Amino acid sequence: MAEEKKEMQRVSIDMFGLNYQLKTDDPARLKRLAAEGDRRIKEMSRRVRSFDVKRIAALTVLQMMDEYDQLKHDYDELVQLLEEK
């Protein structure tokens, strides 16, 4: 059975004091991701004590990519272990 295509909806999100109007077929997910992104950006801004938004964003992205890379590595190891059995 083919998956029904969801209708795109316009959603307003706020991140680090900036408002973005985006389209998505899953508003709840987008809002959840935006809230987590906002939390992480604010946390990073407190740590680096900088007003340079580009620096804060870059450091936040690097931190998130590090976490992603570690999770991907762990996932790949688990898949490999399962394939060996």
C-alpha cells in the first residue's frame, strides 16, 4: 500500500531570537527539532560568551556533527556485529 503524501503546512519557528517561516509535512516534528536547536544554540552562547552569531552557530553545528558521527559509528558497529551472527 502506497504511503499517502502529507500536505505541506507553513510553520513559524523561533531560534536564537530569529523567526523563520518554513514549510513541512510534519509541523510537530519541525517544532520539536527547532526547540532542541534553539536550546543547543543558547547553551553554546553561554559557554563561549560571544555575541557573534556565526561563531555560535558554527560551534553548535560542530558539536552536533560530532554527536552524529559518534552515533553513526556506534550504529555501524552494531550492524556489523549483528551481521556476524
